[in-house]
Amino acid sequence: MSAPMRLMAVHAHPDDESSKGAATMARYVREGVEVLVCTLTGGERGSVLNPKMDRPEIVANIGEVRRAEMNRAREILGVRQQFMGFVDSGLPESEEEELPEGCFGLQKLEDASRPLVAAVREFRPHVIITYDDDGGYPHPDHIMTNRVSVEAFEAAGDPDRYPGTGDPWQPLKLYYHMGFTKERFEALHEVMNERGLGSPYADWISRWEDRPAKWPVTTRVPCGEYFQIRDEALLAHATQVDPDGFWFVCPRELQQEIWPTEDYHLARSLVDTELPEDDLFTGIHADDVEPACH
């Protein structure tokens, strides 16, 4: 039998893996794909966004709590997960606010990329998914996550780069998450209003009016039947996700009906493929897949 396909998802903080591409990962895991989530920071400076969890003992131990939440989400999704060891930069309130000393967002690119290059060379993924060069939204850790993901994709296969981090391995495809698009929210907004549910998305849609799409969607992965697993993984991040909040206003059944895919932009490909795609592994042939090094 051929070795399984391998997918690496690179994220900035605990909870990002459950809000971006979680149903995709759940689907692939259950189809026999090996999936590794690399979490670059511990989320130590993240605010408690669920009022029910905003308690002194939680705030005082937020780093430890978020690691425990990540472990629970990992179990629900069925993936492997590694922390890359960097410290959360926090989200500045203004462009003038300086980032805290030693945080992930201030690391030199080579230093920030080294642990991820090592993880790529050990896990040997065929596909990597991450954020676009705006970070999906302008959090310094998300922007840096894009930079180190691109660096690792381009450097991990070069034996002359990052010595001491394992044998070279070249991933074949790199994708950017495109889950938060105007097109998707307009579709949900229209149907919710048509069915008398009321829509929370008008404000989100207005934010895109003066911001044209930078990266076109090239790949839509059908995964609606895994939205429940996605939602359970999100709820595992109880400090970040309010079960009565924005994430769950749109009924899951409606999402499965109207937009049953998670969407991506193919940013790099070393294999032949034809766009649009419905599978992240299009163009990668099982007979050519080498086993991972464990």
C-alpha cells in the first residue's frame, strides 16, 4: 500500500485551527490523511472573548488554559499538533503601539522560520495551508505566520538552508485560507434575510466595499458534513469562542445548504493541476508519495 498523504496547517494561535479550515482537516483525517497543526505561539496575550470565562483564575493562567483548550480541539479534530515555541505578540490598539519585546512578531525571519522548517522536514507534508500575506486580518502574528510559512515552503527542500534541522523535504502545494470572503457572507446574508432569520453580516460585508479581493478562490473543498466537528472544536476554545456569540448565529444546516465548502487560494504548486480544484491534493499521485520519517 502507498503511504498516506500528509497535510500541514500552520496557525498563529490556539483556536485559529478551528476557525480556519477545521472542517477540511476533519474530512481529510477521516479519509486517512495525516494532518499536523503547527501553532506558532501559545496565545498568551489573547483576550478572554467569552464573558462566561472572564474570571480572575482564567485570566491569571491564560497561557496554560489555552494550551489545554488546544489539546481538546486537537482530540476533536483528530489531528496531531505541535507548538513552535513563540510568544504571542498581542493585538496593538493602534499603528503607533510598539509590540512587546521578544514576541513572535518581532523575530528575525530566519529565527521565526527555523522551528517550522524543522517540522516540515520531520513531518514531510505534501500540502501546507496558511494565511495570505495580509494575515487574513492585520494581526502581527498572522502576518508573520504567512512569512514563515512561505519561507518554510521555499527553504525546506534546499539542503544548503537551515542546517541542523533535518533532511531536506519539498512540499508540493501551498494554500492560503479564503474562508472569510465577501462572496460567502453575502450569500449567507441574503438567505438569512429571505428566510426571516435576520443577518449579522451586514457590517462584515460593508468592510469589503473598499477592499477588493486580493487573492481569488481557486479551490473549494466540500466538507459540509464535517461542520459539526468544526463547531465542536471551536467550542473547545472556551476562552475565545462564546457559544451564544457571532460564530453560531447562522444555523449550521443553512451553512451546509448554501456554502458547504471551505475555500482556498493556491499560492504555490510544484505539480500540474487544473483550476478550479475541489481537493487540496489534486495533482499529487499516491504512487509517488514517500512515507514520513518518524
